[in-house]
Amino acid sequence: MVEEDRFLRKIYRNKFLNSGFEFVEATNGIEGLNKIFSEKPDLVLLDIILPRKNGFDVLIEAKRSNATKKIPVIIISNLSQESDIKRGLSFGAQDYLVKTDISHSEVVNKVKERLLRTAT
């Protein structure tokens, strides 16, 4: 998860660990991109509003690399404008979730669904 909000990362860390997932986190865009390249996670939860490098730029760079372009990315952001959603999906995100519209448990379920689809 690439998310600057420490409290939100803690909530998601607990939710995902309790659901049997491994959880790697980054607090800014540059750290997030470095972890995507080094860890090659099964899926990335990516915020858009991040320090040092925004989520759109992280997504573009991750999708440009042959080593990471197939890693599914789900954007989870407070940006809810239709233009932001279209932009994120056009850059290669598999889904775009608005933080205020979805519960933490629903995010975990979306990740499970996406990983099942990716595995088949």
C-alpha cells in the first residue's frame, strides 16, 4: 500500500494481516515506486495524493517497466472527480475506489476478487 496517512495504513495493515495477506507499505510516491520495483507485490493499493511523487506518476512509471507492468494496481483515493477516475484507469489501474464511498472490509474483498481474477 502506498499511502501517506499513517492511521489509514495501520487500519489496512491490520485488516490485510488478519485476512492472511502479507502487507508492505510506503509513505510517499518515491518509496512506493522503489518498493514496487524491489518487492514486485501481487497487487498495489495506491493513493493519488502523495508527497514526493503523486500516485498518477507512480502508476505511469510502474506500468512502463516490463518487470512491473502486469502487477494489478487499485487506486484508493479521496479524489472523486470523473476526470481523475478516467485518468487513473487510462494509465492502467484495474480499479479506482473512492475512500469515502467504500469500507475497509470492502477494500479487502476487492483485493481478494482482483487477485483471484489475476490468478486464473
